[in-house]
Amino acid sequence: MLKDDFYTIPKYSFGSNSAHFVIWLKKEHTLFQAHFPNNPIVPGVYIVQIGKELFSFLQKKNFIVKNIKNIKFTNPIVPSVHSEVFYKMTWENIDENDLYHLKIEVSSGNTLFSKISMQLKEFNY
């Protein structure tokens, strides 16, 4: 889990099938020393993981990524430039087995970082 170690959630709002999150990246995190030295960026897998965690946080349930329908990375997230990032998401429950279709846009100001369309399944462990 990346929450509170890699990022924090200072603010969020949600409706029945949508949510907006403000997250603050911890730009001093040790990951940025390796990814990449002198030019740190947030790895794509972290961008997806944060989206899954935010949805789990809202639903108060654990989820796993069942599949990723589409993912587009348009700009890198450079933590020294964009330490405040916005996650805008919408979802729909697509069957009675707690399978959700989640769409996410990740941005900061006028900069779009990624668009993600994926399916999540409730996971009990």
C-alpha cells in the first residue's frame, strides 16, 4: 500500500459514481532515487496502484485489478514540479459479483498525465 508512505490525501469529494481526489506526493521518497536518478518520475504502475487504492478507500473494501482495458500516459509526473496531483474517477458496477469498471484521469493544472480504464474486483483476504 502506497498511501501515507508515497502519497497522502489532503482532500477528496465523491458522489454516487464519481470522485475527485487531491493527492500530495512525497517527493523525498526513496523510490525517486532509483526511478530515475537526477530525473525522478512516478512509475506507471504506481499511477495505476494509486487509482486502485483510492477506489478501495472510497468503497471501504479491498479490490484487485482484474484487467486494464486501456491506459494512456501522456506526460510524466515529475514530483519536484507536480507534487500535487488530481485523480478524477467515475465507475459503474457491471455485475452482481462486485466487478467494477473504473475510468480515471490523472492531472495537475492543465497537464494531463494519464487516462486509465480498468476493471476491479472485490478481493477478500
